[in-house]
Amino acid sequence: MNKIDRRRRDTEMDATVNAARLGTRLRLARKTRGMTLKKLATAADCSESLLSKIENGKASPSLPMLHRLVEVLQTNIGWMFEQVDDDEAIVFRAGARPLITLDALRRGEGISLERIIPYSSGHLLQCNIHHIEADGESEGPIQHVGEEVGYVLAGRVELIVDGKSHKLATGDAFVFRSELPHHYRNSGKERASIFWVNTPATF
């Protein structure tokens, strides 16, 4: 098995685990708030059948849909995917950080988020490395409260903020208010990576 096939296999395995975890957490959050599938689907502007598939780990929501769901449920995307981490943890070793695959089957291998600061209620900042495969792009545009800053670690990226396109390459940085509609895509032929920090935590 070559490197590309191994990466694709690992990405698909991560996607399966993440879909199951997300479905379980979504169902728990919904039931905790006494909401039916129909009520949550209506409030989040999605179909009841799709929501049922997501809760059963058979489908993955787009990023905008995920934002709508957590807003209605008054929770956080990070909680949907992960165990709550020890607030006292300081060091997070290479190869041991959580990897969240949001939509592994869309546009090649899509986008994965490598946690630099694992989700915890004790953190004011949120930090991930966004890994974007060739032809990958985020769902969007999205808007939420906060501020974001990023640094391109590798590759070439197109960042679209408030309708304006910005071409970025390795070593370029950016900052913008999260209330502005934004999304991004890999504009090169190789995997791109962005060190991305925002506050407050939204993933």
C-alpha cells in the first residue's frame, strides 16, 4: 500500500469514528434539551431524515449545518467530536493530537482539523492546523462571533472574506473578524496547511 492509499484509508477510518462520535453527541445534546428530531431539524433548517442519518453515524453535516445545529443546541462543535480534556494539560505531543475530519468524501479528501488546543471549557482560544487536500475547500461561507488569525504553513490557499478573494502562499498570514462571511480552498496542487487560531472557541 502506497503513501496516498494509506492516507486515504486513515482518513476514511477517522471519518467513520468521527461520524459515530458526532451522532452520539448530537443525539445526547438534543435529548438533554427535550427536542424532537423534527423540532431540531426545523430550527436548524435541515431535513429530519438527514438529521436522523447524522445521529446514526450514516451521514456527515456540512460545516454551515454543523454551526446551525450547535447554535440551536447551545453547545460547541469541539464537544460534539471529542472527550473533554484535562484543563491542566500543557503539552500535546506530535502524532497524539486529535484529528477531526469534517467531510472526508467531499472534493477529494477534503479538510481535517488537527487540534493544537484540545477542546476544554477552560480555554479562551481555539487553535487547529487546517489540512486541506488538493481540490479541497471549506463549506460556506460561514459567520459567527469572534476574531480569527492564521498562518499558512504549507501550500497555496484562497481565502474569501466578505466576498473578497485573497491569494495566500506559505509564510503568509491573515486576520479578520469572524462576523464577516468567510471560507477557503486549496488553490494549489499539493496539500495545504494553515495554523489557525480563533476566539472564542467555535469548533
